[in-house]
Amino acid sequence: MTQTFEAEPGYMDNKRLIGGKPATINTFPFQVQVEIDGKLVCAGVIVSDRIILSAAHSFKDGVLNESTVFVRAGTSKRGGCDGVLMEVEKVENHEKFGHSINPFDYDISILWLKKPLNFKKSIHSIPIARHITNTSIDLFKTFYVAGWGVEKEGSRNYTDVLKFIEIHLVNWTVCNEMYEGILTERMICAGNLKVDACQGDSGGGLVHNNILYGIVSWGLGCGRFPGLYTDIIKFRDWINERTGILGEDRLET
């Protein structure tokens, strides 16, 4: 049977943190704010001095003019002037995004900065994971997610400071059953009761031991079901083909 998937109003766009604790950008120096027309639309992750990874659904309507897109790095405050505001040269969603039964499949985007970031304590890249997640061992590891999104489902008020949550992976098969079979192999399931990403946190990183494993993508509500993250492992080759930042260090098949 072919199952169709329809998102509820406000379903998973721009996820934010529920149950978050205050954090400093020095703890998450790879985390950035992505702004369009001066407004925060999502988060992003620094993977090189000119490359930011984010969620494709944040740009699903297309970016008609890249000159309106900026990346704010190096600040714990939303819109903080103590950070740096960088112009974006190009935004590229995965070519298969929006062409699957689940509209959040292939939910990954690459943002190229016009000029390189100057790395320091509050601004730095994070390496991309090499090994497969969601094994029996991984389920016991603690993962971290940070962002500036709302703290309550249905709220329109973003938090003024960076916050983070601690979560664990959820068995993919169990999670897929909870979501009635709509997940794909390119998604990681993670979350704890009443602790989740929510609107505004999309594009942020799912991190363990300062290694990037996933990108905040979607979920059913905020804190009611586990959240879904784009599995970065599945896109290492795609990222390298577009940017060359991984060089010859590619995941063996």
C-alpha cells in the first residue's frame, strides 16, 4: 500500500528547543543563525570557513535573491551585535528534496559564504561523522542540540539567548512505527519526553562528542514525539561533491 503524507498546519517547519538550558556560543561555536531580510529563519552549522549546512525546508520556497540571506556567527544572543554577520553567496538545497512522499526527505541545504569566517573560540567548524548511528550502542550516548527557537509549541516568541538540550537516539524501527511508517533511511530519530527541538531550530546540529551526526529537520509537534534529524552520514558524498571540503576522507562503502 502506498501511504501519502500530509503535514499538519505548522507541522515541523523551523523547529525550536523545548526544555532547553542556557548555553554560550563558546560551547557550540559551530552554531549559527540564518537570517533572511533581517529575520531569523533557522539555524545552521559551520563545517568549513565558507560552508554552512542547514535544513532545506527553510528554503523550500526558493531564495530569489541571495543578497537577502545572511549568517550570524560567534554570538550567544539572537541577533547579537557581538558576533559577525556574513553575506551568503549561494544557497543549494538537495536536488531530491521535495520529490518524495515524505516532504522532509533529503532535508539538507548548503550555504556558501562570500568571505571566509575567521575562526576563534566562538566561531569554529565541526567535523562530520563517519560511522553509522542508531546502533544499540549509539542509543545510550548523549546527543546535544542547540538553538534560538521558541520554547513552547505554538509560540511565536523566539528565545533571546542560545539554549541547548540533551537527548538520546530512539530505535529507528520503533520510531517509524510511532510515525506510522513515514520515515526514510535518511532520518535519525531522537528525543526525550518533553525535551525536543521545535520551530526555529531547524538546520542546527545533532552533536555527540563535538562531531556532527544530524541536522534538525522535523517532528510531530514539539516534545510529544521524538524529533527527526537528517542523517549527515548519508550525505557525506553529496557534500563533498558540491564543496570538496572532505577531500579524500570519505565514508567507505
